[in-house]
Amino acid sequence: MTRTTLLVIEDEADILELIVYNLAREGYAASGCRDGLEGLKRARQELPGLILLDLMLPGLDGIELCRRLKEDPATRGIPVIMVTAKGEESDIILGLGVGADDYVTKPFSPRELLARVRAVLRRGAVRAEQPQAQRIVRAMDSPTGGLVIDPQRFEVSVDGENVVFTATEFRLLHCLAANAGRVYTRELLISQAIGEDAEIIDRNIDVHIRALRKKLGPYRELVETVRGVGYRFKDEPA
């Protein structure tokens, strides 16, 4: 069986060694580097199955590195987990906003890190096996194109412009939009849009929702907060 290849980009040698060691113990083909520019080069050459990425890196910081990966069609589909000492919400939103799929903050346990790696990889595998669904179009009468959610192309278009959504953001948006009017609790979103084994906390769902709303621009109010319950997608735009 072919082992999943993982690339770890982390400038602290002891943490890099710890992550690579634990990933290897789990059967992954893991390797690492300590420089952002070198990490970008290796990601483009090796096309790993997943990247664990620190934010604070020499050469090229993690945010810009992630942005470049997601703008390149060859590397756009590689899932990225941020590994960072920065736990502030603004940093998390920034990382998710440029394309990261999940995050874990230092200090972390190897068990937590491995759980997130397995969850992100599993979500990608499930997505690849799912049957193709029809695209969703809102504000069809808009002269600028409205909002288009295309699960076959894994793309979102806002008024004629393609907007990059992370895999998690796209799943959440599509789940809500495909069931317009239905209220989803955070727990149900985790189960149906992400996967029960994702081990993503309620607060993380809120961060993802906030990030995807920002990207929806004039259609952000289509994703409603139902106070004390969860979220829903409006039946009709306001």
C-alpha cells in the first residue's frame, strides 16, 4: 500500500523532529524543512498529500506560503493544517482565509495533531468518493451573475468572480445552501459537512462561518445565525 506523503514546514528543529517522528510512527511518509521558500519549492516538486505549516517562518511566512499554494492550480488541492503558537482568533481567521483547512496551536499533544491529520485526510477521501451534485445559483436575476456554488468544480463564484474557499468552508457553505431554510446546529454541521471524527470544536465552526461570510461579500447575509441554535441559509435573498 502506498503511504500518504506529508510535508512539515516548521522552523523549530525540536518541534519539526517531534512531528515528523510521530507521523512516521503512524505510517505516513513524512519529511520536513525549516524555511518558507524551501517549503514552497518542495511542495511544488513533491505534491504531498498534506502540509503541516507553521506561521512564523524565515524566508517566507506561513500565511504568504499558504496563499501562493492555493493560488497555484497544481498545489491548490493540497490540504494545509496550520501549526502555530499564535492562538488569537484574528490569526486563525487570517490563516483560514488564505486557504488553510484546519489549525492546531502550540503546545499540542501528538495525539491531537494526529487526529487532525487523519480527519483532514479522511474528509478529502470522502469528498472524492461522493457523487456529483448539482450547482446552486442564487440571485439569478443579478446582472453580475449572482452567487454560484458548483460542487462538481469545487468552485464558488460571487458576481462573476471566482472566490477561493477552503475545503472546509466549501463543505459548510454547500451543506447549508443545499438545504436552504433548514437550521443546522454546530454539532450537525460537524457531523454532516465535516465528519463526526473531525474533532473540531464548536468555536472553530464559528471561525469558519465568519471566514466564508467575508468571502461571500454582498451575499454574506444569506448565511444566517439562529441565536442559541446554529446557522441556516436563507430560502430567498433579502
